Amino acid sequence: MSQKLSLITLLVRDYDEAIGFYVGTLGFELREDTTLTAEKRWVVVVPPGGSGGLLLARAVGDRQRAAVGDQSGGRVFLFLETDDFARDHSAYIERGVRFIEPPRIEPYGSVAVFEDICGNRWDLVQLRRAS
């Protein structure tokens, strides 16, 4: 048997604003942007070299709008693994990404928490590989 997570739905305020951040700022690939109805699109972004991605879903209604930026109750919600922490951390700072703490070294690797355009918390992490 084989299974994998392919997409995680991420509530956003606006499709184009979110695409601008994930593609323009973080360097993700826009895999799909299909209009489904006058108000709804199927928008998928994927990190460079990744297979799984985010389905960007524009929040509709009070309940969904209230959850934008707080889908995990203030905890780190998503983990972006990199093969070069220093490169990506520096590039993100230059592009205006807001890190809420300085980088730190943990037993599992290098990590720093940043917020996306909606306020969701992410770990930028380079895992230490066992030798």
C-alpha cells in the first residue's frame, strides 16, 4: 500500500495576493490556477522540488474569514524543509518575509519561524541528517 498527502487547503483572503506571496516571495511554483465559478478558483502552489503543495482557498463566510491566518490556533502550522537554510533564510529576509524569531540550532537541525502573508506560522527548517 502507498499513500501520500498531496494537498493541504490553506484559507486566504484573496487568490492573487496569496499567489503573489507564495510564488513571488517564497519562490513556489504555480501548478494550477483554474476558474471554477465566478468566485471560486482551484489554485495550487508547490515549493521548488516538492511534490505536495497548498490548495489556496479564498475564505467565504464569517467562519472561514475568521480562520484566515489562524488555522492552527497560533501554533506553527506548516513546515518548509530546505536543503540550504542560510540561503533561503537570507533570501526571504531580503524579500520582506517576517521572521518572528532568530534562527536557532536544534537537535534535529536549523530552524526559524516565519509568518506568511495571512499570519500563519511556518518553520523554515533544514534537517540534520544522520551520519
